[in-house]
Amino acid sequence: MSMDPLRFNLSAHAVRERSMTLFFLLVTAVVGVYSFFALGRAEDPNFTVRVVMVSAVWPGATASQMELQVAEPLEKRLQEVRFFDKIETTARPGRVDMKVTFEDFTPSDTLPELFYQVRKRMQDAAPGLPPGVQGPFVNDDFADVYFSLYALTAPGLPPRELVREAETLRDRFSRVDGVQKVQILGERPERVFVDVDPQQLAQLGIGPQQIAEALDAWNRLLPAGLVETSGPRLYWRVDADLADLDAIANVPLQVGERLIRLGDIAEVRRGYEDPPGYMIRAFAEEAVLIGVVLERGRNGLDVGAELAELHTELSAGLPLGMEFRQITNQREAITRSVELFQYKFLLAVLVVMLVSFASIGFRPGLIVGIAVPLTLCLTFLLMLMRGMNFDRITLGALIIALGLLVDDAIIAIEMMLVKMEEGWDRLRAAAHAWTVTAAPMLSGTLVTVIGFVPIGFARSGVGEYTGNIFWVLAFALLASWLVAVIFTPYLGVLLLKDVPRDQLAEKHGAQYQTPNYQRFRRLIQRCVQFRKTVVLATVGLFVLSIVGMQTLVQKQFFPSSDRPEVLVDVHLPEGSSIGATDALTRRIEAQLRDHPDVVSLSSYLGAGAPRFFISLNPEQPSSNFAKVVAIAQDEHGRNRIMADLQAAVDAGAYPEARVRVHRLLFGPPVVFPVEFRVVGDDPAVLREQASRLRELISGHPNVVEPHLDWGDRVPVVRLRLDPERLRAIGLTASDLSNQLQLQWGGMPVTVLRQDIRSVQLLVRGEGSELDNFADLPLRTADGRTITLSQAGLIEVASEEPVLKRYNREPYITVQADIQGAQPPNVTMSLWQQMADFRAQLPPGYRVDIGGAVEQSAKGQDSIAKVQPIMLALMLVVIMLQMRTFSGTLMVLATAPLGVIGATLALLLGNQPFGFVALLGLTGLAGILMRNTLILTKQIDDNLEAGMQRNEALVEATVQRTRPVLLTALAAVLAFVPLTFDAFWGPMAYVLIGGTLVGSLITLLFLPGLYALWFRVKPVSAAH
């Protein structure tokens, strides 16, 4: 087969078959515009939260019993599941919650199977749990992100009426195309109470068990048989239904020889769970929430528009007195985020085109200006085919790509201009772009794309979140190469004018003999002459930048979000009643309700808020906890709300609780920026050592309010029993527990059937004051009545209200907020400060780093594992292009030098170095190697043209000056809009600094390195 380059010259074919090229150009434009409007819109990329919750309830058990009797056997079974990473267990009196997290690299499509395995193991383990344990219950919806939350309120209306209306609204929302599920949140379980007087029961000789058996007998639904006839089958139906309060009151009780009505000795009434386990208020009113979860990959703007229209329709049809308001709206967040990024994106496109016009003239600039949108059209098509959306990650990646993809078009069009100035006609000059620049441009493009491989293939949560950076950049850069070798030559032939003969260059390279080029040539010759000084100075700057990056540049994991939510966490002392939590929360609501910047206000008592943002981690049930979410109109309003509320907290407005005012964070959920886990076996020793650690870190100037996540003991009333006495009076421990439960809490006896709800019926005693403990009447088995003090010794003791375990090891976390610094800096400073403390810990006890640093380490490790693959791929591409070991090694030597500009830019911009900045630094290595690759290829071309090595080096650098500077200028200006973004800001600074310094490295350091490497003799200025 002939290897004539023209036979495989795409550029030549493009300019010869102009009709075909124009056809594909128009098709590219049309499908690109279509793809732009067809691509979905979302605030964040699709992200899988690899977490499942397992809970169990055992009424009457202590936290220690829940930990040892329930959590221990379940944890062992959970650790058997494939891809298991960690389990965080929280045991409280009567309840245990286990958050099971799978490895970050767990494939998303395997999660349903893993959730099934969790359920299967929990079902297998349930028979082995102690009698009375309810569950375990598996919640695999814990990771659901609610697209919209709506609040249904009606002051003065019973909550059961709200719930019935909410059911109707849920059915309507579930019919919207694109909605996966709709949940009712904050429903207070309905109860029917039968309140009795223990004194009266004792006098009548009626025990609680007798009442329970009577109620169950009149309510239990049992089959009553059927009659087979020659016609229809006839079922017997017995009216055994106590759904009506009058029916409950009419239940007969046997008292001696006579029957009495239950209503004669008890009050029957409707009510709700008391005390409530979870409550929600919206706009300071009792509310029921309706949460909407979208199907994965749906266009949030389209579905959001349908939901908004339905919300308006449903609000208009509600009964009088009801209000149906939206409290979180993902559609608004998407609109705000996408529109802002599209504005920045279009601004970056305009900047790139203006730079092209100003630098290489109107017609060549117009060609570049056409090539950039064509490249983007191909990119949009590929994104649509891959199922991507316009979101925070893809739009940011497109802006980054803008600064890189313009290089190919500029190189191709500049090569045409150079050859036309040498006297070539337009067709021949256009075809020459393929023979000379296509291969090095492709190699450079592949090297740049490979530089982002660790981001695209990092097996971690942050890798999944940011992975589309790689794909968007790969699509954009490869599309830019295709446009540069196909459409750009065609446009050059179409739009460029032939150079008049009287303006043709008299000799090769005459266009590089202008005064500016002459001055720059002398500078390059100096760099070649003083090559050792240049190389040593660059190496010195590299070392200084590494030191500066480690010591002067602040570190962070992910930046804070720019969303308008203000989060207020309320922590009362452990064991506090939900009534106390409610009272304090109402005071906070009163301050926020009238704030001019608050547009939405909701409160969640007894547990955390639903996950309305991907990085929000809902807190587990606890009566002493509440979360208030206030939403402002914009970021400035949010900051004013936070400042005003924090001022009230600092002034002591809420002294009985720890009130934390904060905002959302990007990235994986992190509760506190600084966390240290003290791990050991004995809770008392843990508490002592954690308290010492808290005192130690409290002296750090950047640490704010260090505290333990648990540790305080709470009082309990303990009844010490004498078995001999109990046997003598005819009571058992079980009898005592039932009668005490009847008095303080209520005894569930049956479940009533009321339309679509099942309502628990409880028998309970009338409330007694604390000073009447000893006189509480108890009924013995033989019908006698004694007081509680006669059954045993009543004493007040203390116990652990909560116990926590991390992978089956008890631990206490020391947590803190920070000010004036970044979490990694403060954490590592404290880690060094506590070296003596860690050395003095008792055997078997240790301190682990948690918080942002722990999560950051996972993300960075996942990238580091892929970097060897990145390096191997780069070596293959560079070797195929350079074909020599020396050239390949020299290209690689420039890869890490981007840290010089990155460090300088971060310091000047006062920006932290975190995971997002790391992504930029990783990609910067590919950008620098691309420049080096193309320059060394130009040197080889000059050598093949007959130049001496010293002249080839200097002239190649001169020839690359204009495209390098133009690309750098276009890239820097394209990155500028990103510097104002909360998420992309650090990466933009890294790329701006790295690109500017990278240009100097390409034009000044590389000639010196090349001359030193190949022992090139210097060229005199006169020459």
C-alpha cells in the first residue's frame, strides 16, 4: 500500500471535497444546537450515596443492652456483605441505628443487590435477637435526595386531617412524568388513648391485662367461615372493629359477677404519639411535608416546571384554612447555577474569539471564532450520547476546555498563514497543516486528555462526583483536533486571501525578523548560553514552590457551597426531652421568622432534615436535637442571616444548648471540619481521655467550641427488687414493668383499622407527680393492692444515654469548628500538638483523624492509585511521537513544573489548595507536556529542514512564540470568570498561574534544558 501522505491527508480531502466538508460542517452545527437544548439541566452530577441504614427497637432496654445484645450480632453479619467499608453505630435507650457505608469504588449498579444482601442477613439474624426486639429495619432510601419539599399547614386543624389531605396531594405528584417517588414526612402517628385511674382499678380489682384482653378480643379480625351454595359463595362477617370511640367505650369488662362498660372507668380519646418522636414545622407552624424524588438522569428544569404548575393548581383547590407552600426548590437552584455558568461560559467564548481577532487579524480570528463553536457543537453531541447533563461539573469543565481547545485551531491557521507568506497557495498551505501539525497536535491533545485520566477513573465518591471533567475535556479536545484538521483548513481556503506577490517573504522565516521577534530571539539565545543558570533557577523555583505549597498555601477538602441555605443545629444536653428541644427551637424560629432576608423557614425536631442537597447528611433520631433551615434570596442574604443569628448565639440568647450556625458544603458529607476519634473499650476511660483531648485542642487559636459528640451520663429511676419479697406478695419483674409502663407511657394493646391508616390503641394511667412515685398502687396476682415502695427500693442512678461504635469499636469524637484557617491546616497542627497525648494513652486506646482530612485523604488516594496508569499512557503517546528516550524524558521533566505557577497564584489570590485545585494541578501536567511535545517536534522538523541544532532550537522557539502566547492569553482570560465561583475558584487560580508560568517554561526554560540535555553550542547574537 502506498504511504503517500496525501492519500491519508484529511486536510487535503477537506479542501478538495468542499461540498462534503460544508455539509458536515452544517450538520455539526445543527446537531450541536439541538444537543445544547436537549441536554438535561441539573445542579450537581448524578452521584450515588453508598449508604444504608439499619435500625432496631427494643422498648425498655438501656443503651448498653442495645449495644451488646442487638448491635453486636447485627454488626457481625453486616461486615460479611461485599464492598463493606465501615459501620457507625449509635445505641440509645430502646433504639439502635447502624449506618452502613460501602466502599467508594462500589459500582452503582451493584447497590440494589448489596441492599438485598443486607436485608437477607438482617432477616436471618432477627430470630436470634432477644424477645421483644422489633426489627431490624433496613432503610435503603436513606440516600434519596429530595428535588422539592412542600409544606402543608393549617393552624388549628388536627394533624390527622392534614395527613389525609397530604395523601391526596401525594397521589397527584406521583403521576408527574419523571417523578420516582413521593414521600409524606413529619406525620405524627395517631393514637387512641384509654386513660384509667390506677387507684380506681385497684379498688375494682381490675388489672391492666384484663382491659388489654377485652379490647383485643373485640377488635381482632378473624375468619368466621364461609357457606358454599349453588350460587355465590357466602362469607360470614363478624363486626369486630373498634375504629369508633363509642365502640371502644362500650367494650364490656367482667368485674366479679357483673359487667361494666370500659367508658364507665376510663376516658377514651384520640391523640397523637406522646411524646412525639419527630416533628416538622414550616414557617413556624406545625406541618406535614411532601418530598418529591426524581428519576435518575431526568431534566430537573423540565420536571420542575411541571411540578410548579401542579403546585399552583393544587394550592388553589385546597380547603379553606390550608396552605401548601414550597420550602425547598431544586429547580430554582438549578436555574440559578446553570444560568450563571452559561453566562460565564458565553463570556469565556467571547473572550477567546476577541483574543483571536486582536492577535492574528480579523479573517484568521474569524476562522478561530467559527472553529470554537463547531468544537463545542461536537462536544455537546458527545455529551448527549453519553447521557450527561449541564451541571456544576460539566459546565465548569467546558470553561476549562475553552482555554485549551483554541490551541489547535490557532496552530492550524497560523501554519497556513506562514506557508502562504512563503508563497504557497491556499490549497497547498491548508493541506500542509495535516502533514506537519496533525501528528504533534494529536499527541499533545492525547497527553492533555491523559492528564485528566485520574479524575475520570478515580474509584471514590469524589471521583464519581467530578469524573465528568475528564469526559468533557476528552470530548472537547479531541473534537478540537478534528475541527483543526478538517474544518479549519476548509475555512482557511474559504476566507483567507492570497498574499500579494510583492509582500511575499524573500526567504524562509522572514516573517520572524520583526524587531519584537529579534529581541525575543536574543533572549532565547541568552537562555541557551546560560543554560545551567536557567535550569538551576527553574529547579530552585520548583523546590521553593513545593515548600510554599506545603507550608504557606492553606489546605481544604471541598469548598463551602454558595447556596442560600442557613443551617442551625441545636444540641441540648443528652437526655433532654423533646419538649425542651421544642421550646428552644421556637425561640430561634421567632428570631428568624421576622428577618427580612428569610424567604423560607423550616424546623425539624427529634432528627435531621430530609436530604434536599447531595452533601447533606440527615442526623439520626435524638430527642435533644433539632435542625432549623432558613433559606435566603441569595448568598448575601444568607451571610446576613448567619451574622445576625451568630451574634445572638454569642450574646448568650440560647445558653441551655449548643447552637451551631453554618452552611452547606460541596463534596462528601462532613459533619465538622475538625474531628478526632478517641477509640477504646471502656466508656469511662474514653470519656476521660476525650475530655483531656478537648482541653488540649481548645487552646488552638483557630479552634471554635470544641466538644464531645457524647459523654454526659443522665439520671434514671431504678427499682431494686428483692426476689424473696416479690415472691411473697405475688409479683414478678414483668408484672412491675407492665404496671409502670401503664402509668408512665402507656401500654399498647391492639391496633385499630381506620381507612388507610392503622392506629395504635394504648391504655395508660393518669399522670402522677414525681413526689408520688412511692405511693403508686400496684395490683398483685391474688388481687391485693400494694404501693411501689413495698415492691423494692427506689433510687436515682445514672447511665449512658448514648453509646457509639465505629467498626464495632467504642469511640468518642472530639469535634470543633474553625475560624481564620482551613480544616487540613488546623487538623495537622493539632495532630502534631497532641503527639505527647497520643503517646501517653492507655494500652488499647488510640486517636484517629476524622472529618474533612479523612475524607480528603480518601479522595486523594483514589487519584494517586490511577496516576501510574496515567504516566504509562503518557509514556506510550510521547514515545510514539518523540521516538527517542532522551526526548521522552525531557517532555516528562516539564510535567511537575506547573506547581511553580500554581503556588504563586494560590498565594496571590489567597486561595486554598484542596481536591478541586488538585484536579487542576493534575491536568496542568498534561498541558505543559503538550507544549513541550509540540516544541520538540518543531525542533525536529527544523533539523530535518537542514538547520544546525543550535539554530533549530532557537528558531523553533521563535516559531512557537505566537501560538503559545495566544493560547496562554486565551486560556487565562477564559479561566477568569471561574475565579469568582465558590467551587471552581481554586482550580481556576491553579490553571491561570500554571498556564502563565507554563508559557515561560516552554519559551525560556525548555530551550535551556534542551541545550543542556543535548549539549547544544550557543548561537551568538550576531549570528
